Amino acid sequence: MVAENLGIKQQSVTNAVNQLTKKNILIKKETGVFLLNPQFFGRGEWKDISKIRYEVELSADGKVMRLKDTN
């Protein structure tokens, strides 16, 4: 849908999302669902923004990020 609305190829959108994820600007929550990294983006009161956290797990293959709900 994004590619169609922008008039570009779907692969271009996929590449951009992958790059944003690698740079930790987007955090993958599940297949096809991403969140903006709350360390860079936030709107509203800090008490609400601070509830969004992520954990970093290190493995032999590299860094894996996942969301942690603190509610």
C-alpha cells in the first residue's frame, strides 16, 4: 500500500524499512508491525512514553531487539 501510494516499487519500501530497523529507528514487534523507537520519538506525557521499553538480547548471531511491555 505504501509503495503504491508513493508510486515506487515494493522492494524500495522493504529496503527502507530494513535499513530503519537495522539502525534501531524502527523496532519490529511482529511480522509487518513496527514501532518507532521511543528513544528517538515520543509525544505526550513522559509517564506514558516511559512505559514503552525494549530489551536487547545478544546472541552469537548478533543483536536481536524485542519490545517489553511495562504496563
